[in-house]
Amino acid sequence: MKEKAIKIAIREWDNIKCSLERCGDIGELAPEDVVTDDPILVLTKKFLLFTSSLIEMDKKLLKYRYRIPEASDVFAALAIKSAERLELARGLALAFGGGYSYVRTGLLRLQGTELQQTTFFKIFFPQGADFNWDFNSSLVKTKFKAVFDKFMRWQNNPQLYAVDMCMTNANTLNLELNGEKG
């Protein structure tokens, strides 16, 4: 069962690697970094994936595509690892991974980074969402590069990050006050 889960993790890592190629080289996946059967490791080392989550996601792909909680968890964990390899600091890597998962699955699940994930979403989908995009699409690669560049600017200029988060928060509040969805 673990070998199958590792194959699934490598397949999805390669998909992420393809979509992020304009951002830099994330290298190969070291399965032991993300796949385990040990519940203690999952509790103590964040963003490890249970083999069962990978296998369950794979079973559901034909019917639900990537719009399932298991896929959200898989993409968040793998994209966080990818962002760290692209030299984003841990906090921004968490937000980048959560944002990647959000635009892949349509599920906003990673707690504590909602504003950053929303900003990621708005850069990636400026005119409406289509969650069934192709990892190897030139447009998708360009969008990820734009998002990644924004995250790097935040890392290099924390004041810009603070201003952008205030603007995102203010825009969301304004929409809510007007009875609209953000």
C-alpha cells in the first residue's frame, strides 16, 4: 500500500513541478519527506501525508477530479514543500501551498493563511475560476509565475506584504458590507 501511495505522491509532485517550472526547479520528491503510515509522525511533523489519503484521493479522481478534501491536503503538503525548495520562508510557503491547493481543488482548507490564499486565488483567477486546468498549460505556468513573484516580493519587502494584506482585508470587508461575496 505504501508503494502505491508513493507512486501517487510522485505523480502529483511531477504535476506540480511541471506547473511551477517557470518559478524554478523544485527537484525530485523524497517520499520519506511527505508519505508515512505512522500517526505519531503526522501529529509531530506537519504536512506529512498518510498513505491512506493519497490512495483515497486516487480512487476518487475519476469521479470528482481534484475537488475533494484528500486532494486539497495532498496538494497543500506537496506545494508547501515545493515553495520551500523555491526558497520561500516557512510562513509564505504555507500560504503558497494553501493557495496552490485552493486553485487546484476549489477548497479553502489551510487554516491561518486565508487572506494569502485569497490573494493567490485572485492573482491566479482574475476573471473567474476554472479548477480543471492542465498542469502543463503555458497559461497556467505564467499564472503560477505571477503568483510566485508576488510571494517573493512579499518576502523581500514585508511592508508591501502588510499593505497588500490590509487592502485584501479591506476589500473583503467592503464586499461583505455590500452583501456581496469575495
